[in-house]
Amino acid sequence: MPGVQIDPEHVLILGFSGGGSMAPYVATNEEQYTAFAVLHGGVFAGGLGTRLVRGWMSTGLADAIWPVAGVAMAAGAVKNRGFQDLTVNTFPGGHEMGADEVNGVLQWWLEK
């Protein structure tokens, strides 16, 4: 796209719900990504690659599809694969992205 510049130090892949499970897979297997974010989703820990990029996982306190306990379990599996730079957060609401969550993940992404 004309006029778009990419900072190779800040390339995030983010996914929501079922699509969220692909973000860590892609980021840990593809060189151009420096971080992944999974919002209201899980992770197939066995599919994670060898690239230890930083990660974010979040869900809503009232999310019936990906409850806090399920996201915490998925995050534990990611950490057990050696991914120690993983941020896990909860936000008000259910299975949707609210402004606080969007702002939180963007602030996290841009902080490093």
C-alpha cells in the first residue's frame, strides 16, 4: 500500500476466538512476526514453532465460550513450551472485544 511503512521490530499477528489459535502458530513459525495476541481464544501448544516471540492472551470475565479458566489453562500450556514472555489479562464483558481490551493489547504491543 502506498505510504505504509512497517516497523520490522513491531509486527503483531492477532486473532479473535477460533481465529486466535492461529496467531501463535504463525508468529512462532514465520520470521516476520515479533509478537502474537489471542483474544478470547485458545492455543494448540503442540503446533507452536521454535521462535520464542512474546505473546498476549485475554478474555472477558463473563466469556462463556472462552472463560478465564480456559484461557489460563491455554496460557499455561504456552508457558510450558518455553514462552515466558506471555501477558494474560481479563476484561469486563463476555465474548467480545471491548475498548479497554483493544487499547490494552495495542499498548502492550507498542511498549517494546
